[in-house]
Amino acid sequence: MLGKPQPQLFRTPTSYPKPRESYLLPYRYTAALLSSSFPIHTSISKKMTGDTSSTMASLSISSPKAGPSAENSKEPESRYEPRYIDVGINLTDGTYQGYYHGRKTHEADLESVISRGQAVGCQKLMVTGSDYKHSLQAIELAEKYPGIIFATVGIHPCCASAVTEHITPQKTLQSLLRQVEDLALDGKNKGTVTAFGEIGLDYDRFFLSDKESQLLVFEEQLRIAERVDLPLFLHSRAAEEDFNKLLFAANLPRKGLVHSFTGTLEEMKVLVEHGYDIGINGCSLKTEENLAVVKEIPLERLQIETDGPWCEIRNSHASAKYLKTMPEYLANGVPKDVKKEKWQSGLRVKGRNEPCAIAGVAWVIAQVKGVEFEEVCERSWENSMTMFRFDEAAALQEKRKETDPPKDSA
């Protein structure tokens, strides 16, 4: 059994300066990422309610007058039933337990969130580990939902300072990160961990973690990646030169995914040329420049994600117009959303992204690239399955289940 985490090691700040409006991601992303997380209650392991059938409505991110076009609203005689893998989803975030800014606003609805994703064809979820505590919680979810949920383990660049501030002559960075490496190796052997990350650099948010700390922690985690032999789950914001320099210099046994990509066309091409896949979500589809980049991503290097509870497609995004052309049977897979104060079981929370919205991401990509929706779904599925080896991980989970002695129910 793994040792208990050391809370003081990964202590996170409790308040943050107000960010500039120019930051690429909403401030609530960073605040929630580093805020004290809430425990995954044991109630999530009970039977899922499957409460999505009677509440489905059109995508709320479309304008009130928008809906499927007359041409696309007709169901085809033999329609494609999509399948998705959400390779970037933060299900350990407190909002799925009903907490917002430290306040309990509604009941925990994580089971319903997972169930709604499955109902639209989102068959597998890779839950992001952003620090040691969130990585542990991601693994807990993988254990509760074997074959459906898998975890990543790592230290997000915005959490780097929370590690380096504990460096002393007696505690080196290597020793401080050893428990992260142990967690990744243990999860890999059990089939619960399928990627090492989220690691990388974020030069848009030095107010959360300074540059030197980010560089130190990223470089050391790349060394760890050489030993754990897992694909990488990577984060890069406004740090292309340093990010590429460190990444390409590392002696990595496996490549990985640069998730939530919002970089330039040239940045994308360089990463693809070096063997990395590109992860696309709502933040990757925000501007016309973003869409121009997505259009050029080779299908064999494309993966899709939601990055919930953040990175939804909003009405103000350049991609929103494409959602108006979604076939009704796809649009109806995303239920109506309501304000968190008016939460109802079976409905989404307004402004909180979740896996069922992945259909919109895939649809927009297909329209932008001018290819069939089915091709986007199937190619991204195969890319994710090949990189993260979910089938092998699920087999390890099953084998362990068969060989482990039954737990004492007393």
C-alpha cells in the first residue's frame, strides 16, 4: 500500500491576485485547479442512476434561435452511433461534488455526469492528476470505475511553486517528487494509470507559479518519465521555446499528447513532426485563428477532450456557429443546463463543462476540417487507444481483480 500523501509538501495557496483578462484560460480554471479539493465520497460507487433519458435538450451553448438545420435535423436511415474517449477531464474538481468557491451549492452529481457521458457514447475517461492529491483521487475513481476511468499522475506547472518552496539542503527536488514517481509506477502496474502528467510550462500564469519553479519541476518530471515509461500528458502555454527545448532533449521511451492546444500553426507542426499528438477541446476552438490551426492537424495526430469543468464551447467562440448544424440526435444528447443555484438531478450546471459535451467538439472539428463526423470520432478513438493502451490497462485491472483475495466485508 502506498504511503499517505504529505499535505505540507503540496500545500496550495488559498488566495490569488486578480488575473489579467488576456489570460488564455478562465481564472476559475486556475483557482479551482489549485484550491483545496474535496474528497471523492464513497457514494459515487453506488449504482449509477442513468437519469438522462427524459431530460435531453439541444445544446445550450447555441443561441436561443439556433438549432439543427432543416437538412441535418432529418435522421438518416442508418445513422452512425459515435464513440468517444475524453482524454482530458478533471472529475476530481469540487464542482462535481457541488462545491463552488468553497461553498456547497448543490448535491454531488458525479455519477450523473459520468452516466450522461456514457449515454452519448463517451466510453472512456482519462481523469487528470494536477498534483499529488488530485492524482490520488483520480486513481480512486479509476478503481471505482474499472475499464471506464483511467488516471494521469503528475504536477501541473501552476503547482510547481508549491513543490519547490519545500526544497532544503535535506530535501532535494528529486526526493520531493519521489512519491509522485512511486504513485505513477504503482498505478501503471495496476492498470489504473495510463499517462504521466499533467506536466509542462505555463508562462501566462506566473502569479500562480514562477518561471524558475516551473522549469525545475518540468525538467525533473521529464527525467521521471524516462523511468516510468508512460505516455506524457502535456501542458504548454506561451512557453514554446523552453517547452520544446526541454521536451525534445529528454530521452523519452514514449511520446505523448499536448492537450488543450491553443498554439500557432507552426507550433503545432513542430510538435507533430516530433511525434506528439494534439488534444482539442472548446478552448482550442475559440478564435478563427484556432480553427485555422485545427483544420491543419493531421487526423492521425488528433485526440479530443472536454477538459471539464472548464473549456466549454461558448456562444462567443468562433466555433459556436458550427454547433447550429449538429444533427438533432447528437444535439439532444446534451441536456439542458441551469444555474448552479437551481440545480436539478439530470441537468447540467451552466458554465460547468462535462464529458457529454464532447460530441460538440468532434462535430466542430469535422466541419472545420471538411471531413465526415464518423472519421473524426473513429480516428481520434484509435489514436487515444494506441497511445494510452486503455485495453491493456483494463486487462491489468481485471487480472488484479481475479488474483487479489476478496476484501473482508466486516
